[in-house]
Amino acid sequence: MFAVIKAAGKQYKVAVDDKITLSTVAGNAGDHVTFDHVLMVSNDGTAHFGAPTLAGASVAGEIVEQTRGPKSISFKKRRRQNSKRKRGHRQDLTIVQITQILTDGAKASKTTKVVSAASPAAAISASAVSDDVEIIDGIGPTIGKRLKAAGITSWKQVAEWTDADVAKYDAELSLKGRIVNEEWIVQAKELLAGKPPRAKIDQAKVKKD
């Protein structure tokens, strides 16, 4: 017997005792979770499909370990701008062992936490990191300090900049047109709307904060 589930924006084929690696699921080793987005269940050669999810079906699992993936390096250089940025990142991961595949509305034998099928990035709370303007792609630590010294500490402030504000900060902070060229205002509005950062390397930082 096996099932196909959707969790953290991805699909996984699972059977009892399988171990799967997911984007971070809140909890500690030994905690029990339930995956409620089941797309298909196959039992004794008979497959049952959902539209898109299968009613009454769920998959139970136990968190084995909270770990991190391999390190990746992001390097960005702007030609003739005397600008470069290097950042390292290790993705937070959760290893889950499947303990039960449940159908017909059956409940897991142990108290569990329901895991949504949504991608972690889609669940970002803007208010959680509204003071971190460095999440906007193109604003590094140096420019971030300049902005904060000028009183710009939130996405909302950047999103509300007028043309006059753009001209003012461009001149005062020697930004050389980067506000417009790198679409800081557009990015700030996207973040306030709950969209993930354009720089994938920053998504883990948002989630942790």
C-alpha cells in the first residue's frame, strides 16, 4: 500500500516506514504529524484518485530529525558598479518517517499536527520581518545601514515612496539609480502582499525570523 501526498509544494510517493525529507516542519524529533493533502492511495493494486485530494484520506508520520542541507553559495556581481555580494545558505530540512496511511476518515493513532500542502514561502508573514529592508533584493548590509540611519526600517515605508522620495534618497545615500533599476518599491509591495523574496537565498532568513 502506498500514497501520493502533497507537502510544502511538492509531491511524494510514500509507504509505511519510508523516510522523506521535507522543507522545515515545525516540531521536535518524536513529534507526530499528519499530511492531509493525499492525491492518491493504492491498496492491493487498486488505485483511488482525488480531485484533487482524496476525501477521508491522510498520512501520519513521525519527525525523525531536524537537519540542514548542503551549503550553497550565491555570488552576484554588477559590472562596472563596484558592487558584489556573496552569501552562503544551508536549507533547513525535516526528516519524517511515515507511520500510517489512513483512509475512509480514519484518525491517526497518536495526537498529530496537521501539515499543510502549501509551500513555506507562500506562508511568509510580512509582519514577522517588516523591519528587515535587506530582504529586498539589491539592498545589502551596507545600504541597509544607510537606509536605517535615514529612518527607513520597513517594507511599508519603501512601498510608499513617491518620485520625490526616490530622488531624495538616491541623492542623499548615493544609490545611483538603484531604487528604480532594481525595483525596490515593487519588491516591497510584493513582500507586503505575502510573496517570497526574489532572492531565494533570503527565503530561509524570512522563515526563521
